[in-house]
Amino acid sequence: MKSMRDSRREIRLIAAAFGLLFAVSLYRQLSIRFLPGDVIRPFVVFAVYVFLLGGWLHSIALRITQRFMLRCLRIECYIMMFWLFVRLLQDSVLYKNVHIMRVSGYCIVFPWIITLIYGFYAAFGLGKNEDYDLPKKWYLLLIPGFISVAVMLTNEYHHAVFKIYPEEEENLYFHVDFGFLIILAFSVMLIVMRVCLIYSRTRSIAQKKHLKVLPMLVGIAIPVIVVPYCINSFVVNFEVIELTAKVFFLEAMIWETCIMISLVPVNTHYRTVFEQSTVGMRIIDSSGIRFIAGNNAPQEMYISV
């Protein structure tokens, strides 16, 4: 079980991460309106976003002991970073070409669909032991996922996802069509299944009853904040924290709240144990990078996990 001290430390880190996210988002909005020639804006925003994602990726690698869940969450992080790189290119290089901006925007389907699938997969590991692995039948969900990706990326040839009006010049308004509604229904289904799965896992938890609803509430918040964007063709006049940053933060919060209520197999005491141990050992990753080492660990001795 996690100690109260560990929980308080996690809450402080989450608050600090949100504060940094809010600050850089506010800077982005003010810069767009009052300093339109600010050439460093895309790079500053990108650097802070990647710093936050990288910090979370490192944090879960240190804490989560279930290999299956850790693999799923790592895939989510890598896909999120891919989309942030696309956004960097859009804001710094591609913004002058409407067509390329529009086509590159379809890459949002990767964090939109693939992260939802792997988030659902990771939820199967809640409350399970460290050796848990996903039943193979659930990998069939990747088939409609990849079909959704293909349909979205080829939208300019069929306009089944986002339609265009004959009287309109090419622009960045994404008017939803029936294909979008099908993909949206698939993504909502993934969110509902994940929320239900989290609910089924939390029912067996006796401790921290007042926190049991947090992962479900955070999961429900994701489609709630996306709906207004769909209605407005994904164009908004003002938002302090942009859509993808909000969704990525909420996705991380689903797992952080699951950790808080002890649904995720974690070990937060490695560092204390190793620092106080008289045995010379350390933990490294598969590439040899050291995570934690005992005070008496020589360079040539290690235990790999």
C-alpha cells in the first residue's frame, strides 16, 4: 500500500505539472494575440509539452511493475509525442500552406484512436498481478482501429470523414460527415468500455472509497470536452489550454488516480530500499541506463529487470 506521504507527493507533482501546463498555454494564447511574430513560441510550447510527457513516462517506468500495463502506457506516450511533433511542424513551418496544414491535421487520428485502444488494454491490468497479459482476442480491436486510421488519413480522396462545401475555399474548418460519426462512435465505445472496466475493478476496493470515482470521472471528462469542438468544426476562438493538451493531461490523470487508489501494481519504495541496503546492486533498463542503485553498488555489478 502507498503511504500518505507518497500520495501527498504525487498530488504536489500533479499540481505542479498542471501549473506548468497552464502557464505555457497562457503564454501561447497571449503570444498569438499580442506577439504574432514570436518565432520561438512553437518551440517553447513543444519543449514544455514534451518535458511533461517525458517526465510522466519516466515516472511510470519507475513506479509501475506490471510489464503489460507499462508497455501500453509507453505506446500511448510515444503516440502523443508524435502528434506534438506534428503540431510543432504545423506551427513553425507548415502554417503558410492551408492544404498541407489540413492534410497533416488528419494525423490526430493516431492519438485519438490508438491511444484509446491501448488505454482500454491497459485498464485490463488494473488490480492484476505483475505477470498479467491481455487475452489475445482483444487484439482484434486493432482491426477497426487501423481501418479508422486509414479512412481518416485518406479523407482528401473521399471526404467521408470531413466534408467540404463546393462554395468554400480550402480552409481549416473540419465539417463532420457520417464517417466521422462512425469513428466517434467507436471511440466513445472504447471510453465507455474502459470506464466500465475501471468501475468493475474499483468495486472491490475497500480503502479510499471517496477516491474510487475519480478515474471514472476523469475518463468521462474526455468526451465531454471534445463534443463542443465537434459541433464547431474543430475551430474555437479562444482556449487557454488547447484541446490535445487537455486530453493528454486527462489521459495521464486516469492512470495517476488509479495509482492513488492502489489499482495499479507499483513500488514506490525502491529508492529507499536501495539507498539503505548494504548489498551492492542497482536496477537498469534494457539499454543499460541506471534507474536506481544502492550506495555500495560498484559500477560493474547490476541486476537487470
